[in-house]
Amino acid sequence: MTVTVETLEKLQRRITLTLPADVIAGEVSTRLKKLARTVKADGFRPGKVPMSVVTQRYGYSVQYEVVNDKVGEAFNTAANEAKLRVAGMPSITQKDEAPEGSFAFDATFEVYPEVVIGDLAGAEVERVSSEVTDAAIDKTVDILRKQRRTFAQRPADAAAEEGDRVTIDFEGKIDGEPFAGGKAEAFQFIVGEGQMLEQFDKAVRGMKAGESKTFPLQFPEDYQGKDVAGKEADFLVTMTKIESQVLPEIDAAFAQSLGIADGTVEALRADIKKNLEREVKFRVLARNKASVMDALVSVAQLDVPQALVKTETERMVESARADLKQRGVKDADKAPIPAELFTAQAEKRVRLGLVVAELVRANNLQAKPEQLQAHIEEMSQSYEKPAEVVRWYLSDRQRMAEVEAVVIENNVTDFVLGRAKVTDKQLPFDELMTA
């Protein structure tokens, strides 16, 4: 058939679809007859309901269904005939005027853009690297010791200091009135570890068991408790117990408690270094990948289909609602989340996706089977039973699709780094880990 495609603007196109009325009527009749075999109605046995009753009850909905199906088929046929790559769902509207004996519809839609990727040699990329130092290993050992620390009660005349676990009773008031969440008994926290607001933390330092103290506290403007955010409260605190932390010695017993087979400190440090190097590798790769993607988009020219942006925005809104639900927010699925909050990010994602897809297509950067296998095996090394993790990935198509997407991104990263203007930067370990 001959398909006339009208260009409206940029990526927007329109096709007029014409459907013979007798084809619609014939399909409606066929479906109603099939429905009549099973439909139930008072006063009639199943399968014996008169067609007039079936048509009266279901005729409109069946015709609506048939028209939707036929319009969809006609649109797909027309788009294929015109060799169009349709982006998103078309908007279908029925025309007031149509050839005699026909229905006419306008299908308005967008097509995928032509993506032009400029000279990558002019793209500037910062490539970072980092090393696992002895200081980083020492810091990790200290964290592991703190995770296994115990506490011992301090003498009665001891004053609370940093690192102590204190047990307190407290009550806060704003303008002389108690407020929700402002009172607790036998409340424990560790001084100096950021578990309490800094003013509160400082106020209990130096207190002894049995002492009471009153002090003012200014809640930050962005405090999570909106009822007290930005307000000043007066707190009465009574210290009931002070305990000092006892850290385990760094010895063979400590190494064995962490699952080190030969139970030596050297083996423990080697195992920590291996794990940190794996984490550094992934963080460096993620950071370099982000830098590459920004550079890639900067040298690409394309129009972005708004239909795809809308779909991505809706997906991000639903993801935000799912996150709220997971956090226990009531009626999270009905949360009024403005789509505008995500539009810019959604457009950036769509743009990047189109550019990456074109680069992959033009340069054969698809993931190879051996790359997928290697990536899965590398990830599995951070688990206790690597072989089971490998099987878990290989047994599920969705999980394999996620691995494939990562490997393709890695291929794109390597490809761009091999052609762009690269500036190397050595990042301190702590800076990389806190970024």
C-alpha cells in the first residue's frame, strides 16, 4: 500500500489511516458471536442469550476493542511500509471526515533521530586512578575492630569523653512545652560518632554518672523533624551510666574471627587489601565512565524524542514511589510526585542512551560472551560462594541483560578513552571512597 507520511516538526510525523467500515463490522460480529457462546444473562441458559441482547450489552465495548486493534495493526503496517523507527506510542485521533464506507484516523508520533557523533579526539575526559595504601588498610582494620568492640563500665567519678557509650534520660521543651520525640529514658549513644546533633554531643561531654544538666539546642533548618526544624529547645539531661569501649587486639584470634583461614595478621591485611582494591577498581571505573559519557554527549548532535522522555519520566516517578513504599511511607503509591522534578534527568538519560546505542552500533561494541562471563566471575569474587553467584546470574535473562548493559558501557568507556583528549588524575583513597 502507499503510505503518505507528513512531517510536522523535527521528529514529529503524521500518518492518516483508513479502515473499511465493513471490515470493522465483520470483526465486531465475529467477536459478538463468539462472546454469545459463554455470556450469561438472567432468564437465559448459557449460550442461548439472543444476539440482540448480547449486542445491546457488549456491542459498544467490542466495537471499541476492534477499532483499537485494527488501528494498531494498520499503524504498524504503515510504519513498516514507510520504514519508520517509531519512538514511543502514537497518538490516535478519529477524523470527522472520511471516504464513504470508511473510518479515518490520524496517527501522530515521533521517530528516532539521526545521531551524529563528532570527532572524539576533541572530547576532554578526566581519567582518575587511586591506590590502596597501608593507611587505608589500617583504617579498615580500625573499623573492623570497632564493629567487634565491647564496653566496660567506667569508675563512678569518670567523666564522659569521646568514644564512651553513655546512657542518659532526657527531656526537651520548646517555649516550655514538651514536643514529640523530645523525651527518652535509658537512651544510649556513643560520644563523638555523630549519632546525635553536635550541640547535644558536646553538652554531655564531661558529665559524670548521676549528674544532671540543662542546655539550649538549636535545631537545624533542614532537620528531618519538620515540627521542630529551625526552633530552639531546652534540654534536661541526666547521666545514668558511662562505659568505655574495649577494642579487640589485632592478633591471630582477631584474624580468625574474621574468617581468615591461617589466622595471621599478615593474611588479614592481604585479604583487606584485595577487597579494597576490588572496590577501588569499581569506583574508579564508575567515575571514569561518568566522565566519558559526559564527553560523549558533548560531541553528539541529535533531537531528543519527547515521547521517550515522557516514558522515562513516568518510570522515574514510579521508581520514586516504590522507594517511598520501601521506606514505609503510607499510601506511597498515591504520593503526589511532580513529574517536572525528573524531566531534565530523564531527557539526559534518553539522550545518553541514544548516543551510546549509535556508538555501539557503528563500532561493533556489543558485549561478547567471554566478556559477560569474565564480568560475572569478577563480581562473584566478593561473595562467600562465587560459583553459586555465577550460576545465579547465568540462570536469569533479566540479570544477564543487566550484566550485558554494564559490559557495553565498559566497552564504550574504553573506546572513548582510546580516542579522546585524556587528562590523568591520581585521587587519594579517602577522597575516592567518600565521593
